[in-house]
Amino acid sequence: MAKLKIQTGENNAILRTECVPVVKFDKDLKKLVKDMKKTMLSAEGLGLAAPQVGVNMRVFVLILDYKGESERVIEMLNPVILSHSDEVEVAEEGCLSLPGLYGKVERFLSVVVEFSDVSGTRQVLEVFGLDAREVQHENDHLDGKLFVDRVKKREKSGDMVM
Ligand code: ZN
């Protein structure tokens, strides 16, 4: 496994490009997902999207139920947010690609997301709270969006990086 270089910068072209769907669920994809998980964990992020490591594909990895009983690292490929709660929540976010920047972002409190795992099996998951926030943050990356686009006021310190 290799640790990947994390792309940074608000105007970095790779972070601003819409990603293309995964079509081949092959060995290379498995390696990418494995390397992304390793890179996320070693950078102490809660999530990491493929464009953040320079790959223009609809792939992200994330930690669900962080510090909870069912904490786990999973991958979501070709994710689609099928529905969301009416309720929203404002909380602070940061991003591994925007070191030192934090800000409060409004997100849906829960979302239902459909995605493939690394072997191509399609599944549907309903996530809440921080998990839902991570999914929305990472899904934005696949469309070339960064959390700062949704922030009203930027901050210089914080502790949540995705
Ligand atoms: Zn991010």
C-alpha cells in the first residue's frame, strides 16, 4: 500500500473538476481504494475523495460512526444521494485539501445514499449527523465543490477535517 499525495488549494484545477463515474471494478480500483483509506487514516481525516489524491473518479472513503461502537472505514463509489431530511444542521468543517481553514456549514441532518462498494455491489444506506455531513462533504468533492463555497464566515482554527 502506498500513501498518496494530497492535493491542496482552493483553486487547484483537479479539485474543481467534475469527476467521472467508475466503470471498471478492477485491481487498479481496489488498490486506489486501499491507498485512499491508508492516506485518510494517516492524515487523520474523516473522509477523502479521489480528486483530493489527483484522481478524477467518483470515489470517496470515509469513517462512519467515528469513535462510536460501530466505527468503520468504508468506500462509496458512484454515490447518489437519493433523499435527505428537511431538517438541517450547522456545524464546523475543515478539509484535508484546505489546511488551516475551517468554517460553519449547513448540511442536511440525514441523507439516504446509494453507492457501490469496491467489488461493484450496489447498496443503500441511511446516515445521520456527522456521517451524513461527511457524505455530503465528500459528495461535493466529486462535483468540484469545496466546503468553503458553502461557508459564510471562515475561521482559522478547528478540529474536524474531512
Ligand atoms: Zn474535503
